[in-house]
Amino acid sequence: MDTVQLKTAIIISCICAIAIVLRLIKPSWAIDDKTVFFLALGVIPWLPLFFKKIDLPGGFSAEAKDRKQGKSEPLPPVETSNQESTLALPGFDQKNDVNESLHLTKHAKKVLATLWRYQRQSFGNDNSKRWTFLIYPGSVEYFQFLTGVAELGWLGYVSINPENNQVALTNEGLSYSSKDEEIQHYPEYFKF
């Protein structure tokens, strides 16, 4: 049940409960077939949580849809090579920004160095947890951050949490950073 369905079910149940309470408060309104109807109506949105199919007298039946839950399929690791190639990403001045030995722009290195530094400071060698961060649009460094994240995301070294837009190292990014001395000791990083 997604949040819209849950909110709808709660609203319907609350309205029905209020109708029942009003009928109980007013003694002249006895509990009759209308009260029972409101009670049944308040229960209906919750039935798919417990039953897949419901058959009612009179030939009526209802069936809940099957929903897949779980995680999406993992992406295959990105292969890196030592060939003399450069990234063809829009907005990158390959002559000024790309270090020929690593093929990463200075902005990507800054993001990667930041993630590596604070990952190690916060969690040591525990790779089951990830340190995340975000640079907000009002910051002077925002476009450097976006440029670096775009490149690293394209390479599969970082991922972005869709709930809070925080950036974190992927397994590939963690592996790459742990083998790369320059990233581990890169002088530029976002300070927190």
C-alpha cells in the first residue's frame, strides 16, 4: 500500500468512525443498518492488507492487485581501463579539467576526495555504511559539485539518494578510491 492509498484509507476510516460516534452521541440515532454500513465502509480500505481475494454473498468478489516490492536489479560494475581516452561529457573542458593519468576532472576528484575522506573519518573500514553529503544551490561551489557528481555518476562511482539528494560512494567508487593514492591525498575537498 503506497502513501496515497494509506492516506485515503485513513481518511475513509476516520470519516466512518466520526459518523459512528455521532450516531452514538445522539441517543435518538440508534445503531442500525446505517451504522453497520459505515462500519463496513470504514473497514473496506484495509482488507487488501490481509486478504488477496474476497468473495461476498450475492456473487460479488474483489481481488487485490499483486505488487512487487523490493529493490531494483543491481547495475553491473563499470569497467575502467588505462587506455588514453577522455570523457565526452558536455560542459567539461578536457584540456583544462582532465588529469590525463586518471581521466577525472578536478571537480570529480574534489567530490571523490570529499566522500573518501569523510567515509574513512566517519566509518573507518566499515564499508557497509556510507557517508553522504549535498552542496545546496545557493553555495558558490554548487556548480563544481554538480559537475563532479555528474561525471562520477556517469562512471558509476557515486549514487544519489532520491529521497534527500545526498551523494554517496558506490561499491565501485569505494574500490576505486581505496586503490588511488591521489584521491586519498587530494588537497581539494568540500569542508564540513
